[in-house]
Amino acid sequence: MLNVAVLISGTGSNLRALLEQTADPAYPARVVVVGADRDAPGLQHAADFSAPSFSVPYTAFSTREEWGEALAEQLRAWEPDLIVLSGLMRLLPPQVVSEFAPRIINTHPAYLPEFPGAHGVRDALAAGVDQTGASIIQVDDGVDTGPLLAQERVAVLPGDTEESLHARIKPVERRLLIDVVRRIATGDIDLTGARA
Ligand code: GAR
């Protein structure tokens, strides 16, 4: 069984999909803890599934490094096999990445390397492209630059808003995330030598 820690900042709808999947005894991973960098509404999903949770508020620390050390201390206590950044809207400091890499993955609402960063959906719309996508990557020290584990195209439709487009991307992200976590658990994806 793969023990997964999930980090969020927001509504955690993708986290919820993963929690629902892990309720299936045939699924080879379970969520051991959910963490957030703020009082995120998505922490309620952890409570709904009786999963432990914690919050390490970014604004309570004077530097990103101090926040990262407090976050790492929480994570260490749960000894996760994998850390999933599922809408964590903060860059992990390098010392946290180096402590847990290569066992950190991130979901992103664009077809990387297109439109990295905090506004992947908005940036795709602003660029006027007719297709964007969803990606799951391994986390490195860059901004959405790590090795790709899975990705899929999503069409941009006439009249799309950031909200409508994101709402169509998220189900694709969920499907890819659930599949990637399963493949990591079964050894089909080897994070020490990641391949798509
Ligand atoms: C997801 O689309 C995730 O890929 C994105 O935030 C959303 C979280 O949704 N992450 C990023 O943009 C990271 N750069 P959720 O809170 O409803 O799961």
C-alpha cells in the first residue's frame, strides 16, 4: 500500500476524487494525511473521509524557508511514500524538494511545458489557443519544469471563461492523477527514473 500525503490550498476537488478512489480496497494507495498552507476549505474533505489533516499557514512565517521547514516537519511525521501537490499554490522551498524528491508530484491545469505557473488556465485563454490540457509532473526546483508523468489535451471552446475551461480540465486532471498514483503504487512508474 502506497502512503500518500496530499497538499492543497483551495477547494480540494481533485483531492476529494483521490479520497473517493482510495475508499476502493482494490486501489493500491491511501491518503495518510492532508496538509494546507492556509485554512483551506478543501481540508473538510479530509474530515469527511476521516483522514488526518494539518495546516501550516504560510503567512505565519517570515520566510519561505521557515514555512518550508515547518511543513517538512509535519510531513516527516507521516512518513509518506508520495507527496501529491493538488492545487498547492506555493512553491516548495528547495530544501523541502531535496528532502522528499523524487517522491513529489504536482497536478497542473495546462499541457506543460505550455503555460506553467499559478495561472495556467487564464494564460491559455489569454494566448488564444484552441487547445490546452492537464498534466501530472514530478516536482523539481523549477516552476512546473519537472519530468512529465502523464498529460492529455483539452479543447478550448468558443465563449470559454477561465471558470468553464477549468471545470472541463479538472475531471481530466483527476483521471490522470488517480491513474498516475496507481501506477506509482504498482511500480509501473518508477519515480527514480521517471517516464511518461
Ligand atoms: C487544479 O486545477 C490544480 O491543477 C491547480 O489548482 C487546481 C486545484 O483545484 N494547480 C495549479 O494551478 C498549480 N500551479 P482543486 O482545489 O479544486 O482540486
